[in-house]
Amino acid sequence: MTFDTHMHTELCGHAVGSPREYVSAAHTRGVDLIAFTCHVPMQNALFGERSTRMALGDLPRYRDMVADAREYGAQIGVEVLYGIEAEVFPDAAEMAAMDEVLASDTFDFVLGSLHHQLRSYQERIARKGWNSDARIIADYFEALTAAASRGRYDSFAHPDLIRIYGTVEPFHPSEYETLIREFLSAAAENGVCIEVNTSGYIKGVHEVHPHPVIMEWAAEIGTQFTMGSDSHRPEQVAQCFERAYAELHSAGIGSTCYFRNGRKVEISLEEQTARSGCPI
């Protein structure tokens, strides 16, 4: 089977298309299972508002939209899961407020993302007085490492996002190998995946998230992966998956995972590529 477990809805303010259109796109591309993971509501406006994420009052509508998409998917052979893209942030108070939102519903899949480009993290940098890329990059990966043991997340979306969007100058992961390996080890030890996010191919440094060398380190350590297109429009569903499968295979990774009811399901790359028609 083939799956794509990272896509958004119009409720986040920067995506287009109805959930049914994403389901139809998945069916056309031979994708058997998708998960909607719209951005979690946050109380603090520094994490972005209507152009970035759902409002708290949008959650019932989001639930209904995904339920409707699930019914439609059942008719055409696409399983639809109910997920959320939660935030990672090194401030316990902000995370406690978010946890109340997460606890208010039952999600199949919880992605964790540290969006360094948002005002929340930019103001953290300013408050700390950091003007060194090395210090900022260390803080980013240290936050992910700590988050891996919190029991909050099933997988980490675009884990090397710090490499794009201008907070720091682009860098090669080998410059921060120790920090990144510590993060990968923490994820593996706690059964948390990291995401192969194919939106990286179409933005920033135009490389998959995470960088292929990080995939190789993950393979050595035993960190598992989920697959996500980070689609913000229906035509992006399963975008560039054939390239990502090849990257995974080259790194020595033989499977990826998805989560249903918070439980990990592992599927071999061979099975995924056979269904999708993508050679590896």
C-alpha cells in the first residue's frame, strides 16, 4: 500500500481545496491512505493566527470535514485518518496550553513541528540575544531531542526545517552531526518517527527533508520514518514520492510507517513502491 500522512485544509489559512479533492487526488495517484494534519490552534498569537493555523473554534468543523472525507474515501478506496500538526517549542507553558487542545480530541496521528520562522521562535532568539547560527541551530535540535521523550508526538515533521527560511545560513548536516545524531537517538529510543517530507524538493534548498545524510544516520541508529507530502493543494498529494523512495532505499531504509489510532503500522518500501508503480 501507499500512504501520505501530511496534508492540510483551508482552515489553516494557507491551503486550498476541499478534503474531498485531496482524497480524489490520492485515488488518482494510487495512494491508499492519507492523513489530514492541519496546524493545531495555539493561544499565543506569536504562533500565527488565521493565515497560519486553525482557530480553537475551528476544531469541530475540522473534525466534521475529515469525517466527511473519510466517508467519501471509503467509497473510492482511500482510507482517511484524522491527524494534527502540533507545535514543538522549548517553553513548557506554551506546550501545556497546547496539550489541553490535543487532549480535547482523539487523533490518529500527531506530528510535531518546530516552525523556527514564526514570530514565536524569532522572538525567542531576540530575547536570548543570540546572533550565532551555531547557537540557534543547537537550540533547534536540542528542543527536538527533548520533545522526543515527551510522549506527545508520533513523528517529527520536516526535522531539518532550520536549514531553510533564512533564520540561519544554509548548512550541511555534517557540521552538526553530533546534535542531529542525539536527536535521532532520542526519537528511536522513544519509538517516535521522523518524517520524510517531500515538500523540501519544491522550496528552500530544494532537497528532501531530512537531508539524505540524516536518513543514513537514522538507518544506522534505527530511527523510523513516516511519509508526508505536506500538501497545501490537492495536486501536491504524494508529490515527488518516487524521488523520496529512491533516497530512502539508497540510505539503507527498507520501510516507513503510518499511525492509526496512535498505533504504528510499518510497511515495507517494496510494498509501497509495488502499489505506486515507483521503482527503487
